[in-house]
Amino acid sequence: MPYGQSTSSLADILERVLDKGIVIAGDIRINLLDIELLTIKLRILVASVDKAKEMGIDWWEHDPSLSSRHTGSPLEQENRRLRAELEALRRDRLDGEEFPPDTTSEEPEADTGGGTTRGRRP
């Protein structure tokens, strides 16, 4: 069999698999004395990007490590917005004062009315 013929057959098979898609499924179970210790379920889908999108699979578009278009989850976006608002409030509060904003992550101490101003400026 000539080398070129097997290459074109392999290319045809690969094209069909990517066009139609193929699913490989299997389970691995580890038992000891009829007690199931571990079960691993494997599901593998091999398909082209276009075929995957037709099936409604597009997780790679929302994964920050795989997509440059990913802008973050709604919680990440809200976290960034709240941090920016907090920094703006700190800047507004400290306008004209000579000390920098508090950047510690510790909880403020409760005011017990004891008259001490620990950690605060008068």
C-alpha cells in the first residue's frame, strides 16, 4: 500500500470524525471486598469547534485561561466594581488629610465608648 494512500484515508477518517463527532464513554471502578472505593466516569467528545457549537458546547469561550474575550464571572465583575467604589470613597474621605488610606484587611475594632482612639486620628 503506497504511503500517500494511507495518509489520505487517515485524513478522510479524521475529517469525518471531526464533522460528525464521536463520543467515548467508560467507567473505572475500584472495589475491595464488594465495597466500592472509587469510581471514575470518563466521557470524551471529539468534534470540531463548529460541531461542538452546534451541540451547544462552548465552555472554552468562558474560561479565562483559554479565551482572551473572557471578562470574568458576574461575581468577579461585581468585586472589581465594589473595590473601585471603596477606593473612591477612601479618596473622598481623606481629601486634605495627611495620612494614607487604611489598606489592612483586619476588621475594625468595635467602639466600646471607653474613650480610647486606638488606630484612629482625632
